[in-house]
Amino acid sequence: MQIFLGLLGIALGIVYLKYNYKITNIVGKFPWAENYIGSGSTYLVHKIIALALIVISIMWMTGSMQTFLQHNVSNYFSSGR
């Protein structure tokens, strides 16, 4: 199941990268990105999200995401023992 979800996430990330212009036309531009980062930065934000999806999917598929979460994030949600 891990491999299937990883491959699915990678495929979705690649499709998101390929069609980010059409997705931006459907969803609309992000005013905060256009104001703070500059003109055309909505496309950049979409590409960053797609690349993050690909990287997280690869990490999930190889099991390194679980290790990362156990070592870094679980400290914030421990029961105090």
C-alpha cells in the first residue's frame, strides 16, 4: 500500500507540475503571493507545492517519512513521560 500511495503521489505531483498553468486559471491567482513575492508568483507557489508532493511521496514510499516523523514531530506530541 505504501508503494502504491507513493507512486500515486508522484504521478499527481507530475501532473500538477505539467498542468499548473491550467490549474491556476481554474483556481485563480493567490493575491498574497502576487503581493509579497511578485508578479507571476502564483505559478511558482503551485510548482513548489507540486515538488513538495513529489518529495513527500518518495519519502513515504521509501519509509523515510515515517522515520522523520518519529524522530522530529513525535517529540511535540509526547505524553510528557
